[in-house]
Amino acid sequence: MIQTTKRFILAAVLLGAAAIGQAHADTCTGQNLLAAGAAPCLAGDVRAADAKMSRLYQSLQEQSPPQAKGMVEESQAQFVKARDTQCLLDSRRLGHEAWLRALEQSPNLMLCEMRYSRWRISQLEKLLSALRAAPPGATSRVLTADALKFHSADQDYQLLSRNAHKHGRWYLEVTVNGAALSSQPGQESAAFQIMCGNAAARKGNGWLAYASAHDNHESAVYSIALDLDQGRIYAGRNGSWLTGRPGVSGGAKTIGGLYYLCGVVSMQRIEDLLASKAVNVNFGDHPFVYDPPHGFQPFFSRPLWFNVDQPKLAVAIDYNAIDLSGTAPTLLVRNAFHDPQTAPGGIHFGVSYGQFEVDCGSMAMREVLAGSARDPSDDYSFSANMALGPPITVASLGPSSFVGGAAKTACFLKKNGLAMPQPDLNGKWESMPSPYPALRIFEAPDQRIFRNGYMLVKQKNDFVQNSPKFEGKQGTTHMGISAFACAGHTGHQILGVAFDGKGRLTSGGFYIDDNAWPELPENRKRFADACQAYLANRAEYEKPHVAAIAPPMQTPRPEKVRRTEKVRRTEKVRRTASVPPRAHRVAFRRSTRHDDLRYCLDKSTNEQIILCTEQAEKSGR
């Protein structure tokens, strides 16, 4: 990824927004304002902050010694240039009043201007205070070049999804604590925008929220349903859809053919809003308050990182973010640097992210989203602030490339109509003959997946002693998933995972072996017999699984998953119908990763996300 600065500034279309004008004080207190009602209040704050910054700058100029006045003037010019560049609106070309009126037409531009004005106001106040406290003749030690320098902090005001989507139906929630939002230290008001859009094209949709220090401290849960298949986006509040019913009617238009990310852009530091619990953004890594609409999936799942250490950084791929649902697979790659990095524009980061679309015909990877975070723990404080790199061919990465192997695995599964298998140790493991005394081999027949002439098989190796390292990490158990072509008795090992003694995942790799058909005659016969049974009765083995349908968005979902009467009837039909053995049914459910099922966290390992209905069956809920 080329590390140059890019802001997530969108030409946003407010959901239900009206014309924006200057606010009156009596309309911006005593309530939490949204959309059209919030924009005039924010416009009033923009003018007030701009006027305050001008007064402070004039005061600093007047109180500065003659030799420092030029530095102060140059500092203000640098700030204005950086602000106009970051907020994409040139105040020097338009003239001051025309610039303010132009800002008022876009809530996103007003938010950008407000965070820069507040930053500059804080800097000017500190300089003035230091000047007043300085003894005579010591003012030159206050007005130094470093003290007057503008430091970009754009990334501190965004919390965005790490990945983006081009197809599908996606859901997220933003919970707002009104009391905490309206009582941010030193601030008379707070505002942020819930947004979904494309950073590179500067196109998207947003919903503005505003709170003043005099609000009635109302709290709410806002729901966003993004339907990229139909080109619509919907917003809801506390369980009621405000812009139409998702998948049925209404909604605002989206732009087809673009990758959309979602998140929050604020005029307060995101870290402060999260720490005070004023705002919480849930992309799907935790249970939602309200059920997603039928057919909508969490925007992303809790990450499951496969890591490989390198001399200067650790490269990781989020297994749960490998997406095969569109026309081309996408991968999410994370680079965690051992030393802090600085990008042009003064952005400091320790982690960079890149989402890649893989062209399975040419085997080339095109970056569609790039961004950064301060460190690996900031998985949910991602900022889309980097330029996209040039296309990369998988061949140029080398035959043993970790990222190239992931692209090969994704394309192999995509081309053959297979889904990403679950990289866990679940299943009933049966012992298999081993060629080495120190190695025990097992296979889980109940985890087999049959589709389009292939059988996906999960095998594990338990090492009695001297366990080898896998992708640089030690593991007592190695698990591999292979795809066997049943007609030709050939195989590819598409995934390898290592676990420690407690069953926790330590490392993983992709597309490891092109010759995975077993060597021992007994093991070859085992899989040949399974393939023969499958090919003789493909319709039964590939029979679709009937998914449980989430109820419509009405009431908050309880802590535990309650099976509705409709689900119980579905389960009763499933038990009494003529279906293949349970092994085949469980395996197929694992292959339907993108159907209308909810995800939930596997509490036993706290490592991976599995289908909610499967977990409910296992735990007896």
C-alpha cells in the first residue's frame, strides 16, 4: 500500500435532509436532533467556532513580539491551507462568507471544519496562556516553530469498517448515549455523522446526529441497512425504520459498482467518544440490539487473524473477512509494523490495512480499500486514509507467498462453487493409519462438505513429540483442509492451521499442496469409498439446508437466542424429512456461510465465529 494521505470526505446525501441554514439557539437545545434538524445547529456552531478562532488569532498577533509576528502569520496560513486541503474546500479562492455558505451545504464538510477549528482554538488558547505566564523577555521560548506547527490528526476523528462491500445486504448499529455525548469535556455541543460510502469516489450517504450541553440526554440505537444489490440504504431508530422498510420500499439511493464502507465521522476525537461510551459502533463483531432485516448480514464478523512474522512486520489475513459472495473474491490484509510509521501528512500508524479484489482469471489483486490504525489493538478504530496501490499479480509474490496462497485458495473455492470451510477442531475424529510412529492422523467424517464433484475433508495431525513449526509458530496439533476431486481422485490442500495444547489457533496458511491425495492405500480407499457414495447419490448429498429466518426488526433481541415457533416447526420438518445422514447435513450447513443466518461467538474457544443455528443446536438452546 502506498502510504499517502486520503480523507474519508463524502459528498454526502442526508437521509431525509432539508435545506441547511443558520441555526437559532432556541432550536438547538433541549433535544437530540437528527438529519435536517441537526444541520442548521451544526452550521451555527461552525460560524461561532470560526469567529472564536479569528479572535484568538488576532489576540496572539497583538501580544506577540515583533520578531515572532511573521511566524504566527505563517502558522495561520499553514493551518488554513491544511484545513482546506483536508476538507476539500478552498476558503481563499471562494472568499470567507461564500466559503461558510458552501460549508453549510454539506454536514460532512462542516464536521471536518469543526474538528480543525477546535484543534486550532485549543492550540491558540495554550499559546496565549503561555505568553501571559512567560516572564519578560522569554516570549521567544513560547512561540517556537514546533509550538506553532500544525499536526494533522484526521485519523483520530473517524471510526470506519476495516472492509468494504460491493455486493450483498449488510447491517450495522450505532448506539448513542445522549448524556455522555452532550457532556464532552470543554465542548458546548457534539456532532457526528453515520455514513456509508466510497472514500475514493467521495460518494455516499450519511445521517447527522447533534447534541448540545443543554439536551435532555436522550439515548438511541440507530440501525443502518445497506442493500447494494438493490442500490438502497435504510436508517432506523430504536427498532423503527424511518426511511422505508429494507428490501420492500423507500430508502436512499446508493451508487452501483462502488465498494462501500461504513462508520462514524465526528467533530470530537473518536477515542474520547468511545472511552466515555457516548458512541458505540457495532459492525457485527458483537450481538446486535435489534435483529437485522431478513436477508441482511452483519457488516463484518469478529476477526480471525492468520499471522506470519517477517523481519520488519507481521502480515495477517482476516479469515472471517474472505468474501466469496461477489463476482470476485476479496481479502483483507493487515501489516503490523514492529516500529511506528509516519505517512505523508503527519499520520502516525503502527498498522496498515488493505482490502484486495482478486481477478481469478488473470490472478491479479487490485486494492479497493487502504487505511491504518495506531496499533493492532485498534481493530475497530480503522481510518481509510491511504492511497490505493497498483495491481499485484499473484505470481510476482512468489510460490510460497502467504497472501498469494490466500488468493489461490479463495479463487479455487470460488471457481468450484465451494464456500470457506470453518478452521476449527470441531467434529468426531476417527483415527487413520500413519506412516510415522511419532505422528497420529485423524479425520472427521461428520465435517465433510460435498459440492460440485468435490469433497472437502478436514484432517488433523497430533505430534507425539518434536512438533514442527507452521508458518513460524509452534503448535501441538496441525489441521488441514483438502479439496478432493472425486472423479479423478486428485486433491489440493487449501488450508493449514496450527493449534496449541488448549485448542487455540496459533497460525494458519493457504493453498499448501497440489498433491494432497493420501499416500497410504488404506487412506486412499477411505476417501475413494466416500467419493463413490457421493457421486452415486449427488442430489441427496448436496440437498440445500433450510435456514432459520430472523424475525423482522421490532423488539430488542435478548441475550440468549430464543427459537421461535417458526424455527421449531422448521426443525421438526428437518428431523422428519428424508435427508442424507447427519454428517452430510452438518457439513453442508458449514458451506452456506453467506445465507440468511446470524453469526454468534463460539464461547468455548473465543476464537472464531460460527453459525448461530449450529451453536444453538450444540448448546441445546
